[in-house]
Amino acid sequence: MDHPHIIIGGGTYGCFTALRLAERFGGDRVLVVEQEADLMRRASYNNQARVHGGYHYPRSVLTALRSRVNAPRFLSEFAEAIHSDFQQIYAVSRRQSNVTAGQFEHFCRRIGSQ
């Protein structure tokens, strides 16, 4: 007997993974477990505008580079769900930040995000 595929978390990645597994194994073989009453109500709901090219990982160049490499695929696969009709600004706090403005600028140049 096949075991069901269980996805913990009904956010963007959990739902995407569940859909892909359902395509491959059938929808009755996939279970999404979410603590909220509806899907997409926690991190995915709160961070819905965080489509980016890696710039918000200034302390992890590797993560930033991976984001930059994967951004075009993400933008292509989820184009119908992405709004880009607004200006996006990323700011670095002058006080109590782990990264200075100069470090952030250097980081953006290093990952090619500037």
C-alpha cells in the first residue's frame, strides 16, 4: 500500500509542494496539515510582498545568490499571483541593525543585485 504524502504547513511552499505531489501521485495521496483555519494565513500571508532577488539576506551571500538564481523561475511559475505595479524599496536601519548601509551596498554589488 502506498503511504500518503504529508505536508506540514499550508503556506506558499507547502501548497506548491502539495500541488506537485498531487499531479504526480494523485490528490488522494497528499495531505496538507495547517494549524490555521485556512491556507496561506501565516508567513505566506504576512510576507506576501517578499518576492526579491536575494537582497534581504545580507548576512548570507550563499542564500542571496541562490535567491537571485531562482528568482526568474519563481516569477515565471507564479506570474499570475505576483503584483509588480508598485515601487519596491529596501531600507537598512541606521540604528540597531546587523548591517551598515555601506556593508549592505557592498553586499548588493557582490551578488549583482544593484
